[in-house]
Amino acid sequence: MNKPILIQRHSIRRLLTKKTLKSILDAANDAPLSAEGDLEFSRFQQFVIHKIFPGFTYQFCTTSKVELSDSGDISGLKTTNLNLPGDIVANYLMYADLDELSPLVYANPGRALNYTHVCRMERVKEHPFFINHCLKYGIHHAISVGYMHPGHENTFIAFDYMGDEHNKNWVPFSHVKVELASFPFALAWLYREGKFDQSMLEKFFLLLEGLTENKFLNLRKYINAPLQNYDQQADCLGIKASTLKEDIAITRNLTMEKLGLRINEKGNTPNRVLDQHFGFLQMLGDHTNELVKIDSTPKIGVLTQ
């Protein structure tokens, strides 16, 4: 295991410190609510992600709010394109029907995917969308992740992290880390859109504060699989049921302490009390599920506005 990957084992913990989360909130407030402000916040996001993931870089990023019709067609779209030229939108629209990745991303909220999920790695550079669109703008790598807006079924916020031909650090990088690291920023972008107020964002960040990657993943599974028992959940996570139950209980106690709530004096406060506080993790979905496959390609994509 090389040094950058070893350091990245603690990256999510570094992201979810009080100091870093406050810096995200401050940046979300400081950047003007304008196209220029959105670019400023996108640059800040790039800075933080580069800092917490030594050895992982991306040259371009698209942040999109996508509204889909029930049939999967775009009904509303707003994007911020970092380090990409203005004509990329028109070019994308010419070849949107070739884009197989974006529909897969929206069918699997919270899952970070790349083109190896739609074709073999050795065939990516032969893919028509790569040839007609990505190659023109120097995009040789892409990891995409989308989250559903709270209370919505067809509205997403998506991040598309893209690398140029010189970017050689993507192959060993864990896509799960992309899902977790992007999540606080998704919340911050939604806050900038007015989907919830500062007090709510501060509460979300308080609840996330101090989580390690494993605790975050265990909690993510617990919240998104309420119909499964501990044995079933733990089996999906590859851990013992007793380990999961103990870990969730620790998170419960810390959460109650953070929120100034009293634990039942008899010591039998149910772990499911977490549901009412961490319901926003449903945006992430269950990362242990099989990917939902799609049969068609709606005209949606990572490079539209």
C-alpha cells in the first residue's frame, strides 16, 4: 500500500472535523449567490478534496441541479462548470443520446460511478461519447455521483469529477470515499439554493462531526435498511452483527449528547431514535445494494446547463 492511499484511510475523519465542516459552512456563506459565487464555491470544494485526499486530484468539475420528468427527460437544469469552456454545453447536447453514464448515476443516488460501469476499461476510449465529447475537452477520466433532493424523487444534485490525460491517480481510488466526501458539499450546495436554512445545515454538520469512515458507512447502512435486522445489515457490510450493534449504540449515545437529549435512565433507549435525526442520510442510499440497471438513455448528462 503506497503512502497516499494509507493517508487516505483517515481522510473522511479529517473532512468531518468541526474545523473543516465550519470552513465549508463559511465558504457557502461567503461565496455570492451568483454564477461567479458558484464557481468560487466549486473551487473551494476542489481545494478541500485535494487537501483531504493526498495524491488524488481532478482538473474539472461539474455541479448540476437536475430535474427529471417521470419518463426520465430533463425538465429543469442548472450547472456550474469548473475549468471548462462555455461551448461545452452545446457540444454535449449534440451527443447527449450517447451518454450512458448519467442515467445510471440518477438511477443509483448516492453511488459514485465511472464509465467502467457501462463498458470495459479497455474500451472506454472507444466509447462514442468519449470520442465525440470528452476527448474534445481533454476529459479522460470521470467519477460521477448524484444525490436526491430531500422530499423529491426526480430532482438531483450531482458532482462530476473529471481528470485530464496526465491524471494517473484514479484507478486505486475508492469510489465510496467520493460518495462520503461529496455529501457535506451536497448539503452546502442545497443550503445555497435555499432548500434549508443555516440552522438546519449546522445541525446536519453537527451530527456528521467526528464520524470515521467506518462509522459513517455503518450508520448509512442502518438508516437506509430499516427492514433488515442487524445480522442482515452486518452481513452486507462484512462485519459481525455484534460489532454493528455496538457501533450504532455508540453513535446513538454521542448523538444524544450532541443534541442535549437524555438517554433513557434504564439504558434501553432504542437505536432507532437515530432515524429521526439522521433521516437526511437517505440522500446517500444503501451502498451495499446491487446497482439498478437501466434500459434506456434519457438525454441527461454531466456537462449540460
